[in-house]
Amino acid sequence: VGEDYFGLLMVVPPAAERRASTMPREVVFVVDTSGSMGGVSIEQARASLRLALQQLRPQDRFNIIEFNSHHRALYRTAMPADRHHLQQAQEFVRLLDASGGTEMLPALRAALTPTGPADALREQSALRQVIFITDGAVGNETALFEALSSQLGSSRLFTVGIGSAPNSWFMRKAAEFGRGTHTHIGDLNEVGQKMAALFEQLAHPAAVNLQVNWPVAVEAWPQRIPDLYQGQPLSLAA
């Protein structure tokens, strides 16, 4: 177009039968339990979290953070996804109740802060996935983006917006910056289906820390390249 050239690069994982990934993960679930999540929303969120916990493997570690006017973590640090901790997590999820306001920033900071030393015995470091589930409107985008910029580190951020209230612009941009994806669920009847699909995808990373060596200097989007997951193509524009 004129003096400019445009290109689209699509990376598609192999279409072979899906294999169980050997890559260890640290998964942090952050769930909004404010009053506006009452009724069907919190029921669907609880059901989705129960399903997500079932998809964790023994080599994974996990934690759950709930937030409303305050935030509360199930564990002080991410714990192994063994039978004992998963049973505790299922009981924690069962008791989640919707009440109070929506103070998102402290919960986001807590989720992005790595807890505990790295496991030196592992052959590869864990892929850290933060999954943020909320139906609340976001009004302090500047402070939230500042927290993301300073604390994201190697974490990947995936945002899930339930209902019509979420600030979709912030949720999309936060996930883009966090090398994750944004899932918007406008119909409450689709919560279980869409979140099950998201959790299934996140359990099967095909390649991480991708880099593209373009033949010349380009303007590329997204600037921070996401990971590649089995069953999902990755598109880059330049």
C-alpha cells in the first residue's frame, strides 16, 4: 500500500493428537467475589474453578485469590497440585460467596508477586499463568497498568470478563500486555462452556518465549509475543 508493505504471520501448532504437556505450570486463579457477582455469576465461577482444579497435574503448582473489598489467598505461596491441596482448594471454592465492593488493585499485585524461591531441582522453570475473573467495572486503569508494568515479570495474564459491566478495553489491553488472552462472556449461560475451553487451552502450551527475527526493521503487533497453545493459532501483524 503506497510505500508500505504489510504482512501477517500465522503460527499453527501441529495438528497431531493432543499430548499431555510436560511443561510445569504455576497457576494463580484470581476470582471476583464482590456483591455484583451474586447469583448465577458466582455459581458459574465456582463450577469453572472446580473444573480448572481437576485439570491441574502433579507437576503443577497453584493458588487461589478471592477479592471484594479485601483480598484473601488460599495459601501464602503456590502449592503442589497433589490430592491433599486440591481437596483443600475444592472446599475453599465451595465456600466462595459474593459480597462487598470491588478492590481489584491489591488482588492484582498479590497475584503478580512471585511467592517462594524458584525450584532449583526442576529442569525447566514453571510457566506462570495468572487467570483474572471479574464482572466489575474498572475505573483506575492507570494504577492497574502501572502495577502490571512493574510487577508482571515472566507471568502471563489471562482476563475473563463476565457480563456487561467489565471495562473490556482495559481487560483486552491488560491481557495483551501480559502475553495472554481476554475472554468476554456476555451470556451467563456461556460461563461454564467458555471457561472450560480456556482452561483446557492453558493446560496445553506448545511453545513459550517465542521470538520473531524479521528480515528488516518492522512495526509488529502485538509487541509482546504470546505463547503458542495446542489447538490455537498465533497471529502477528507487521
